[in-house]
Amino acid sequence: MSSPLSARRSQIIACAVNLANTGGASALSMRALAAALNVRPMTLYYYVPNKAVLLNLIVAEVAEQIAWTSAPESPRDELVSHALDVYQALATNSWIPDVLRASTQAGAPPILVAEPFIASARGLGFAEADAVGLWRATWFLISSQLQSLGINAGTTPTVQAPASAEMAGLAVYVRALIDGMIITTLNSERAEICDLKEGLNPRRKLLHPDVGCQSCSYSRGDPAKPPF
Amino acid sequence: MSSPLSARRSQIIACAVNLANTGGASALSMRALAAALNVRPMTLYYYVPNKAVLLNLIVAEVAEQIAWTSAPESPRDELVSHALDVYQALATNSWIPDVLRASTQAGAPPILVAEPFIASARGLGFAEADAVGLWRATWFLISSQLQSLGINAGTTPTVQAPASAEMAGLAVYVRALIDGMIITTLNSERAEICDLKEGLNPRRKLLHPDVGCQSCSYSRGDPAKPPF
């Protein structure tokens, strides 16, 4: 009890994740957690006010463990792969959909915070609010897909790779959402104008604003050549 | 009992919607519904096997009542307005978010079927599977937004217009998703090439494929002028 609040809370969350890993989401009661921590329920409530908060903390904890895929050559692809990283990390734990459903039912649908996604969106030129909004919409797609997966309550939790067909399906719509936001929100004039001059399909460039023009010799890092 | 299954079911759903309208989602138990219908619970279960099915039927019923906004001059805008029609119809009933959350918790997240949306998407050139997939992803955005609204269990249900800020926020991402799918999935070459020839920003045309080219004299209905 001498450790600060956050340290104690980390301990509690680690214990809760452990409970879910061994017994599934249904094993996650405040009572069972207090017993596993060897504290009285009232003590637990001091750190975690209710089950909805507990479930949100667990989802945040899983997010902490995500190994982010990097695709620095294309900021747009990086956004897509960050989104799929989140889906993959969550879908790997069979009890996560149950936790998301239970949180939603409790009136506190968790929004997992994907800092790398937001940072990449900022790097692509999105304003803070748009970057956050784009992540929120992307998370809606991810979490809805997760919540449409089967119920695992009562069964032995498993850790397995998510179905690749589901991943591929999700990727299509995440990519479309991101592309749509790039096109409608970002000022991508430079790449567009460059491609228009070349008489090219402007789509290719829009989605790779950092690589310069592939047909003319303009490249971002080439100071000798003015942009247009 | 002499009426066919579907007629009896319609009666049951109407009664359930009535229960929700007067007592909120929490008033929707199979027992209370049986009592309101003046039948034994076992009889009710014959028509509606469980509560998850009941909740899905109710959402489908609300969808039946939607007055679809038409925007025939732009198929893309029509898709957007169909999506917002769905959000508006559902958000108007304060108990709908609770019903969606309860369905999700029961492991059967409802996917409201928006036939006009799918028909408009087909008209725009999407293949059947892509039209259905686009609707599903759009529904993920709509239903997640609805489920993030407050819990109304126990409070008196209200019927009121959804907050316009939420509508506007949702519209941004629905529009981006649709635009992204139009650009990445549809073969929009014709409009693009036409605009490229004119040295115009190709985006405008992409999103209004039916109106012909606004700068050259090509119009869809003009047989004297070959497309390109």
C-alpha cells in the first residue's frame, strides 16, 4: 500500500489480465479480482471504481503491448498497418471481444488509444482534431468487427492468430476510410498538380505524398528542383 | 393463432416496440412481453426463440419505418444521406442505443439492413459483395456512434432529434469511407480521364459520375458526342 496509485493500479490490471487469460472474460468479476489480489473488495474499489473502468483499463493494457509495424516509406500505409496491428493484437486474445461487449453494455465502450496511429496521421498533415477523429472512426470499424466475433464466455481462452479473411476484409474498409479522409480533408494539391501535369492518374500520388513524383524527377529532398 | 407466422411475429414486434417506447429497453424482457401479449412465455418462445432475436427484430422494425431521403442527382450523396437517415431514425428513439448494446452483449450485434443504400451502391457500379460490405462498414460507424451515446435504462424514453454536432461528425467519416471505396474499388476511369483532359481536379467528377463533364460539353445523355 506504500506504492503510488499508478503502480498499484498496474499490479491490479496485470492480475486482471491474468484472470482473463486463464478463465476468459466471465472470470473477471470485481470479487474474483479482489480475491486473486488478496485484498478486500472495498480496497479494490478504491483503485478501480467499477467494472466498466476495469474493462477499459484492461483494453488499454493490451494496447500497451502492441508491437507496431512500421511502414515509413508511405505514411498512408503506416496508418493502415497501425490499425491492423490493433486489430491483430486484440483478436489474438479470444476473451477481448467479450470484454469489449461487456464494456459497451456497461455504457462505457472503450476507445483504445493508438498513439502511433495519431502520430502518423499528424505527420501526414492532419490537424490534431482530425487525426483523433480519424482514429476514432477507424477504431469503430475495428471494435465492431471484433464484437461481431463469437462469444467465448465459459470456454477456455485461446491465443491464436485472427482469421486472415477477416483481416483482409477489415483492411479494405480501413484503407478506404483513410484514403477518403486524405482526399477530402488534407490539402494534397502539390502531389495532385504534379501528376496532373504529367497526365497521370492522380490517385497513386495522393496516397504516397512523401515519395515525390515517380514520373517527373521531382523528389521531396531535391532542393535544386522547385516543386512545380 | 390462425394467422401465419409472419403476421403473428409482426404483432409481437409491434408490441415490443410499444413496450420500449413506454418503458425503455429495460422494459423489454421476454416475460413482460408475453404478459403484454397475454400469452404464456412458452408460446412467445415459439415465435421468437430468444431475447437476442427479439432485439434484432425490433431494430429491423425501426428500419422499416425510415423515410429515405433521396438525392438522385448524385449517387454518392445519396449513399451518404441514406446512412444519415439510418442514424437519425435510430438516434431519435432514446432506447435504441440500449437495445444495440444489449444485442451486442448477447453476442448478436444487429446489422440493420438498408436496402436503399445497397441499391444506390449497386447503381453506382459496386458489385453486390462490395455494396453489402460497404453498407456493413458504414453500419459499424453508425452503430458505434449510437452505442457511445448515454445509457437510458430506467429513465423515461424520449423521442427527440439527434444532436446535430454528432450527425455532422458522423457524416464526415461516412463520406470519407464512401469516397475511399468509390476511388479504390470502382472503375471510375471515364470521369477521371475526362477531367484529366480538361486539366481539372478529378475529384469533383469522381464523386458525381452521372452528371457528365462540366467543363467540356460531354454529357451522359448526348449520343452525338463520343465519351472521349
